[in-house]
Amino acid sequence: MDIPRNHRLSRLCSRPSFARTSSAVAVIALTFGLVACDKAQEPPTVGQQVDSAIQNTEQAAMDAKINAEQALSNAGNTMDSASTDAGAAITSAANSASDLAEDASITAQVSAELAKDADLSAIKIDVDTQNGAVRLSGPAPSQAAKDRASTLAESVKGVVSVNNELIVKVG
């Protein structure tokens, strides 16, 4: 006896085993889809975090420098209409702000250079800059690393002098 094709398919689909198998396949496919969509990104490495922090610091220093230079420019423009004493005070304040921004930029750049060095990056070195004069303080793993810190600091544009107060820690 020849059963029509549509009738055979409906009989097959109405079987409990077919329904269970179809449900299981659908659940597995859905699970794989959800797992693929919910895959968490790997956390950044320590190196990536340091690079990001350095980049953020350098950007903040550059933004401060630009703002100070704009303030200096604005102060220069308003000085024409103000009295000479008031103009001199504004210019002095703007120059001080510009100097502070430049010092912050130098500090960030020196810190970035130290972070690139394998021996110095893992150590907490304080970098202070005043009028282009850089002071390094903290521990150093060796005399060679201490000397390298001075060389790296001196290589940064705008550095006038380096006072290396790093203390060599033996052991």
C-alpha cells in the first residue's frame, strides 16, 4: 500500500521520539548560540594597563599644556585693553600655568620612559619636575639601572637637569 508522502511525514513528526530529538537539537543549538554571544573578553594584561595609564597621563598633561597656552594667549589679548600692572599679573599667572603644564608633561614623559625599561618598570620611582629640573627618588635594583634612569630622564625634551636620588637596593 502506498501512503502519500505528506501523510508519512506527518506520522513521523507526530512520534514522541522525533519530537524529543527535535527539541534536544533546538536546545543544543540555542545553547551554543548563547555561549558564543556571552563569551567574555580577556582582561587587559599588566603591560596593557601600564601603557593605558601612561597614555592617559600624557594626554592629560598635553591637554593642560594646551589650556595653559590658550590662557596665555587670551591673557595677551586682554592685556592690550587692561592697565600695564594688571596685564603683567595676568601674563605672570598664565606663564606659571604654562610652566606647570610643561612640568607635568615632562613628568609624564619621564615616567613613560622609565616604564619601558624592564628593570625600572616594576619599581616605584617618584618623578618630580620643577621648571624643567627632574628629581628621581625611590629604589633602584642596581647601580646600572640607577644610571640608566638618569639617561632616560635626560633624553626627554624640556628636561634642564636631573637630580637622581634613587637608592640602590641590594638583594
